[in-house]
Amino acid sequence: MPENTIAVPGHPESGSPFDAIRHEDENGEHWLARELQVVMGYGKWENFEAVIDRAIRSAENTATYSEQAFSRLWEPVVTSGNAPNTHRGNYRLSRYAAYLVAMNGDPNKPQVAAAQSYFAIKTREAENATSKPMTEIEMARKYLAVLEREQELSRELEVAKPKAGKWDAYCNSEGLIGMTELADILRTTVKPLTNWLVEISLFRRQVSQGGGGRNLPRATSQRSGHFEVKTETKNGFVFPVAYATPRGVDLVVDLWGRQPLP
């Protein structure tokens, strides 16, 4: 079934809803992914995050990825009552990153077609407005050249990257880090670690038929390349086991360090 879309009111003063959600600060212009999600007609964040993941892979495959262009954000979500506050993910997207997101959106959505046209025009305007070479313009050209040359580029270039050297001692033969090893890195134990990962919405709590439970990465955390779930067997029992990628360890270590002191 097609995804429910969200209606976006017009912005006559700006001429475009994409102009209306454009931000600018000392680091330049940018768009916030959760605002772009609405204007591009995506009702569910999980579906739009999958589009962002494809855009990131496209940038990685063309050697144009930068963390500054796809800057990951964690926003506090205030809850009511006695429930603890949580965080939700967002992205600060440069013009080039937003352009790639538009290019990787659902072509059947008219809002996506409008986004592709908008960012293509903005890219050309920026190129004509300056005589100096622009890094993001060069990135866009390189991306388009590779895309035209090889339609199946993402499949052929999906080569595993070397694991981050600083976590080598904790990686297994597949380049993954178990929850016990991740807990050792953070100087804690597995139970409080995975409970905390549930609280910040990277994991979900899975309850078994017997009443027990196991905290496992959410599907979005797996699609983003931060965690994996493996099916393992022990003493005749089959069960899922969570693993972090080196990229996931970087994220968890960073978020763990931001926790307020008791």
C-alpha cells in the first residue's frame, strides 16, 4: 500500500516550501531532515530515513560523503507524566546532501519530483553566481557522472570498508562488536547498556513467549549500519544476538559520553 502523505500548506511569501524550510547559520545553508520529510510527502520517519540511507550510500560510492554534509543530530523528545524523556534522530543536510536525498526519493511522489527540480535549479544558480569552484557543485557533477556511467553502481561498489582501527581489539572475525565487548568499552555491563539503548530508541525490547526478553536493535538502527542482528544456536536453542558495527560503537560512545552526571 502506498504510504500516507502529509499535506504541506503553501508558502506564497517564499514561492517554494523548500525555501520556507531552508536554514542558514555561520556554517552555511542547510535543511533539517524531519522538515524535508514532510515537504517530500513522507508520513513515516522510518521510510524517509531509508531514503537518507540510500543517499549516504550514493555519496560513499562516489567518494563524496562527508559527515558535515550529513550531520547526525539527536533531539530531545519531551514526554508527559512521569515517563522519562527520550531522543529522536534527525539530520542537518547541506544543499548537496538534500539534493542526493531528493534524487533517492520515491519517483512516484510528485513532492519528490518537485524536490529534485528545486535542488537541481538551486545547484545551477549557485554555480552561475560564483566564478570560484564550489566543492558541493563538484560533488554533484561527480555523482551524476558516475550514476550515468553505471546504473548498478551501488551493488557493484558495496564493498566492505576496513573496520575502524581503534576498535580492532574488540571485533570478531566479521568485524562486529558484541554487547559484552561494547559494555567493556563503556565500563558498564550488558543489561544497563541495552536498557539505555532502548531508552534512547536505538534498541527495542523483545518479549518472548515465556515472559523473558532480549533487547535488540531497531530495524532503523540496522539499516543505518550501526547494528546487526545474527541468529545463533546454543545447546539446541536458536536465538537472535545483537552486534554493533565500528560505526555503531562510535555513535554509542559519543551518546554515552553526553549523559548527564547523576
